[in-house]
Amino acid sequence: MPLAFDSLSHGRIAFGFFNIDTDMLLLEHYFLFADQFCASIARLAGAEDLAACQDTWDIYDIQPPEQVGDLMGAIHGVHYSGFIGEVYRRFPFPKRPADFKQQPDGQINKKQIDTLIEPFATRRSISIAVPEAVKNVQVGDYRFTFESFQALIRYVWRGGYPRWKNGVRPVYVQLMRANLNASKIALFNTIDL
């Protein structure tokens, strides 16, 4: 489930996994796969200093916001609108609460998710950068304090809410952590994972 996180630019915004059977993340109206997120964080963590912390994310952008869909309606099986509605038609919310766990093999559904999102989204590239002078993280239209950005990384590490099934993390999440631990940059090497 996406959770609310603080941003400097837009106040409280939604970030996170929105369906346990896919590894796609949403950041308000931006959508990207978790392996891309983790690989990018690993590259940023490998930079020599903050000035070199820059990367590009190839994302899906869904506009207008109504095209994103009604997450709670889809979870409850009563309103399947927008992209999220299409995902829940294909991958419904589990009937048993005990089965509500983020699947560590969600990437196996990537082709299906790509097909489902195409009618709703525009592909574009956004930059992610850490402007050294202002000590915040810029992700496309959104700006985060270091602490808020670290919270996004911790969320993915945990498997969001409800966490990774059986505590098993995908390899790309484990590789991200290894790069964070080896980073020379406090933004990354001080994250408590």
C-alpha cells in the first residue's frame, strides 16, 4: 500500500507499492518499477560526492490524476477505474488477510503491467538530483528533505506496507542496500535499514 510521505514541494504525497503482485511503485502520478528505483539509488550511492548525485528515471506519467484510478475501490472490488482498476482486475486483492504480503517475485508480471499502463500513461524521463547547496533531493517535480527521501528508501527496503512475503527481499533490493552501506555520502550511508 502506498503511504503518505512529506515533500518540500507538494506537501504530503503518496509513494509506494499499490498491488502485492507487481513490483511497480507510484510517486503520486509517476510510476516506475522497483528494480529501476533500487538500481538508481545504488548508482547515486556510488557517487563520489553530492555534486555527482544525478540520475534519470524513465517513468510512466499518468495525467489527469483521475486516470490513476481508485485504489480503495479496487482493493474492495467495487470500483475498477483507471490504471489501478485494471491492475486489480488482473491481480485482485487477496481474500485472506494473511496473504496480504508484497511478493518478492512481482517483477515476473512486468510485461503484463507494461501492457496495462500504456493506455493511461505517457513515457518520459525525469531527473533525480541532489543539489549540494540546498541539501534536498529533487525527483522530477518533487523535492524532498534528506530525511523524507531516506524514508522512501526504507519503505522499499521493508517491502512497504505490508512488507515482503516471508521477509524475502528481491536481489535488486539487497544490492541497493549493499551500495548504500558502501557509500561515501552521508545521505545514503546513514540510512538505518
